[in-house]
Amino acid sequence: MAELDELDDAVAAAAFRRLVRHLRHRSDAQNIDLMGLAGFCRNCLADWVEDASRGTDHPLDKRAARTLIHGMPPEQWKTQHQSPATEDQLRRMEESVARNAREDALDEALEESFPASDPPAMTDPGR
């Protein structure tokens, strides 16, 4: 079984770009519905891009990352494609996002455990 972190970066980048193009094309898929079903949306994806860009030569702020994902400024996206959320959509989103907490907690626990398990030569280059 292939491991996600072993996926070639060029393949991952191509798949990411295809996902973004698909989300741009499917403007009928509302962010609130994506949140209700999958616990993430275009804005979440943009936030992940913003986070990943930190510490690089070309960091993105929130607005730049959202413009990148939406293919237009976020305000324009909202005007052209976003309709007001219904109470049912909001309820489904809240239930779905609550399911993310387990994954977020696991991610945080793993991130905290890795430096402690790394040999000193990896965590302290001066050693």
C-alpha cells in the first residue's frame, strides 16, 4: 500500500491543481454544503495553502490564498456564487465540523511527539 507522504510531489501538485480547478468549475457546490458533508470547503483548503506557505520564499496571506483557490477575490466569489445558508445547512456543518476534532487532536498529538522522538542531530543541528 502506498503511503501518502511517499507520493511524488509533482504527482501531488498535479492532483491538487486538478482538485482546485474542479472546485472552481463546480461553483454550484456551496462551501456550506462541502462543510456539511466533508468537514472542509474552499476556504479551508485556502487556509491549508496559507499554512503550508509559511516559512517559504513566497508566503501567502489569507486573502491571497483564498483568491488563489477561488480563482477570483473572495468578495467576488461570494457575490457571484454564494447563497445564504439555511438552518439545515448550518446544522449539518456544525455536526460535520465536530467530527474533525478527533483528527485535529491526532494531528496535534503526532506533531508534538515527533520532536521528542527525533535524534538530537535532527532537532539540534549544532550537536
